[in-house]
Amino acid sequence: MAIRYDRPVSSAARFSRLLGAFSLVLALAVLIAHRFGGLATPYLVLLLIFAAGCALLTALLAAIGLRSLWLTGAEGGLAALAALIYAAFPLGIGAVAAERYLSLPAIYDVSTDPVAAPEWLSPPKSDQIWLKRNPLVTPEDREKQMEAYPELTGRRYEGALDRVLEAVRKVAKQSGFTIVKSTGTTEPDRDLEDGPAKPAPGDDAVTDAPGIIPVPTPRPYDDDVAKLIRGANGVTLQATTRTLILGLRFDMIIRLREEAETTFVDIRVASRYGQHDLGLSAEIAGDYLKALDAELLGIAGG
């Protein structure tokens, strides 16, 4: 009489494959919906956390299945291996995010000028939903920035403002920035002294002396002269961008100031959602400044 040996089946391994496939499909679906659809970033973060949690549970169940295979020869080794492959992507995203969250400071706004950061031309507004944050950037936040990113500093270029501005716009376009607002100009729209000249009076003309001597009064702050003075020595550009894969939105300010025969460039970058940008703001600012240095190679200074 033949003896038939029935191998046990690991339910944990089989369930891990289904759960791993679910976590992978969920992660890909929310990434596509956020990048190309209208899914809000707070919901993206929430769903990715859930997908990473499912992937972590998948890895634990797969480990149980592999242990059963090793100890009792239970079926489910291929299912456990497939589960680990499925879970790798969402689990990798969660691991990288967790590492950055724990190792980097909880700030969302960085600037190359931590003392007098460029002001927003139009303050970014967004519905934080559940990703609440402090709307004010405190001096403590700037101190955390300087400790974490000491290399993030402004750039001085030995060149005229118009030349540097041209490079700034070019590099911004190459970096995927969309300029939404700007102030200041290197070429005023018109010279206030170039108005139509009054006809010179003839020799026989009689000049009437004013009966009342005018009293000088302060010029209005928003008249043409004030605007010309404010924009004569600097240009400010506000732009937006999105990360390539996750599609996270960031706002930035690029400030150019002409000082003697040099132009100083500062940049400020802020994530649109949450208190923690996972270091992405500093990466965006640093990559932009490196590209600008390469574009203006030979005229950069400290």
C-alpha cells in the first residue's frame, strides 16, 4: 500500500501575495491620480501611508510563509516571493519617506537669506485638509535650516542685472519652473524726463509769477517715480514647480539685487502642504543654484 504525503499549505503566504498586489496597485493608482489627475496632496500622503502599511504587513506574512516552507515544507514559497516583489515599491517609498522624516528638520520653507528672506509677491494658499502646519516661518525654523543645509547660500555674479536675469529665466524654464508673477525691471517702461517738452516762450512773452508759492509734499508711494526707484536695482520672480514622479507642488521666489557691478541672487522655496517637506525644498533650491552656476560659469562669486 502506497503512502501519500500531503504537503501543508501556508495560508499566510497566499494571503500575502494578494495583499502585496493590492498595496502595489493602490500606490500606483494614487500616484497617477495625483500626478495627472485632481487628487489632493494630503489624500496622496494618507493613501501612500496606508499602502506602505499594507506592504509592511505583506512582508511579515511572506516571512511567515517562507518560515513554514523551511520548517515543514509547506506550499507557498512562490506566493511569498511574489508578495515580496509586489510590496517592494510601496514599502520603498514608505522607507525613504520615514528616513527623511526622522533625520531632517520639520520645516517646509527654506531660503538662501535666512535673515531677510524674499517676500512672496502673492502668498501661496492651499487647503491643508489634515496636513496642518504653522503658517508662520519662525526664527527657530531658519536656525534648523542653517544647521541642516549649511551649503544653501546665495550667489554673487560679476555681471549686469539684465544678463543674470536672462540666465535666471533660462535656467528656471529648463528646471520646469513656471513663473507666475514678477516685479522690478532692468529697463524702465519710460523715462520720466522724456516727456513732451514745453515750447520755449518768445522774447516778448510775459511770465506770470504765481500768486501762491507751492509747498512741497511727499510723493504718493505708488506713483511712477516710487515704482521706478523700487524696481531700478532689483527684480523678483515668483514661480511654481512639481516634482517629477510624485508631482508634489512647490512655490519659489527668486530675488536679484544689483550691487555695484555685481548681481546677488537669492532663492526661497516652500512646499505647499504639510509641516515637513522631507528635504525636497532644499534639493530644489540647491539644484537650481548649481544649474545657474553652470549657466553663468566664470562669473560666480561667494
